[in-house]
Amino acid sequence: MSRILITGAAGNLGKVLRASLAGKYDTLRLSDVGDMDPAGPGEEVVKCDLANARAVQALVDGCDAIIHLGGMSVENTFDVILDANIRGTYNIYEAARKQGVRRILFASSNHAIGFHTRETQLDARSEMRPDSMYGVSKGFGELLARYYFDKYGIETASVRIGSCFEKPRDRRMMATWLSFRDFAALVECVIDADRVGYSVVYGASDNAEKWWDNRLAGHIGWVPQDSSQQFSDDPAIAGAVNAPTDPAVMFQGGGFAAAGHFED
Ligand SMILES: NC(=O)c1ccc[n+]([C@@H]2O[C@H](COP(=O)([O-])OP(=O)(O)OC[C@H]3O[C@@H](n4cnc5c(N)ncnc54)[C@H](O)[C@@H]3O)[C@@H](O)[C@H]2O)c1
């Protein structure tokens, strides 16, 4: 794998990867609709709207693998989600098929399964239960990836990212937190693995409270090293009220499960 495309490179996780993957592959092609820092050594910077199919074809040309992070990363109106996440992800897979890209990491989300209760243990076979239009769009991306593997052999790891921030921001994130270091290691495992096939991976660190079981993705070889436990005394965690009948507390998706619909 010598040229790796990262979409959403101007975003939070794109910036994390830009730093952590620097120098590990011949070329990082960094792309976003937003502004990015100029290209450094071993980098190419390409501004591109994922909703523009022709531009995405050119973007993917010459790449060996794609880390697809770009899109609307929280709930929004259907029209916004449609262009950024649904059209955008379709354009990436079509470009991959036409340009012969063999492997993709799709940044899915815990919000594709957010309406499972927190007492439910999930693995890669669990039913999708999206908690938002955003979560529906991630479910679409996962199904698209499944289809492109079965029909065209393009491998995908659909990573249902939990909460990938510097530290957990609330009690829920004690279970869903994914450290930047564990995220970057997971991305490298997906790029470097002998075989990915079609895999669903839950993106959480080795936290004490666990809702997700990654044994079905063991062939990718990712073993998270960090734990949210180091933040248990943080006032945002220790002092939080955790009302057990509040939908934001009952369901894995938290506030996304409790929120109303975003009108167009
Ligand atoms: N950070 C998390 O905890 C988390 C959790 C679950 C899923 N995810 C997913 O991981 C990915 C990265 O998350 P993030 O936290 O870095 O989000 P982010 O919002 O910081 O970054 C997303 C990037 O995508 C770009 N983008 C949006 N629409 C685009 C378009 N039409 N064309 C090109 N680029 C476009 C944005 O400009 C932005 O820079 C997203 O797909 C998100 O849904 C993240």
C-alpha cells in the first residue's frame, strides 16, 4: 500500500491521522471540502466535494487504499446527509471500483446501532438500529461496503467509531471512548492486514465498561491499549447525573437517540 487517500482530512480525526501516519506510507493524499494546511513531504492535498462524482473519480485515481472519514459527522437535515454521506460514500465506492482500489476503511458510527440499550452486548452480527438520520446514513455506507465486497471484492472495514476525542466528555463516553492512539493503530492494522474481507469493527478503547465485542474482527489484529478509566475522577464524569429512564441514558447512542428530527 503506497498511496493512501484520507477523506475528511481537515476534520478532527483526519488531522490525527495526518500526524500519526506521516512517513509510514509513500504518499498520503489528503482531501476535504474545507481548507487544509499545504502539502508537506510525502503528502498531496486535494480539495474535493465528495458529492461531486467526477471530482471523486479524479481524487481516487492512483490510490491503493482509502480511509473514508469525510462527511457530515453529526445529525443534520436529510438533504445535507444525502449529499455528504450517502452520495459521497457512493461516489467513493464507485471510484474505487473503476480505479481498482482494493481496500477501504469506512468511518461508520456507533449511531448505526444507537437504539440498542446499554445492557445489550453487540458484535459484528448485531442488528443495525440507527438512532438518527446520521446513523441511517452510516448504515447505508455499511451496506454499500458489504455489497461492493460481495460483488467486486473490494475489502472494507466498517469501523463503528465510538467517541474519538482527547478524553471522554460524559459518563456514556466512559464506555464509548476511543483514544486517538488506539484509533491510529486501528487504521494502520486495516491498511496492513493480510486480509480484511468485509468486517465490522467497533471503535472503542479497552475501557472497563464494554458494550461491544470485536472477536469477529480478530483477523485484523487490532488490540486497543488505552482505557477511559484514567478519567474516572474528572468532574464531568464523576459529578454527572445518570437518570436511568432518560432515553439519553438508556440507549447506546445517548443524546442522538433522545433528539428530535431535523426538519429540512
Ligand atoms: N469523532 C468521533 O468520535 C466519531 C464517532 C463516530 C463516527 N465518526 C465518523 O468519523 C469521521 C471523522 O469524524 P471527525 O470527528 O473527524 O468529524 P469532522 O466533522 O471533524 O470531520 C469531517 C470532515 O468531513 C468534511 N466533509 C463534510 N462534508 C464533505 C463533503 N461533502 N465533501 C468533502 N468533505 C466533506 C468536513 O469538512 C470535515 O473536515 C466522520 O465520518 C464521522 O461521522 C467520528
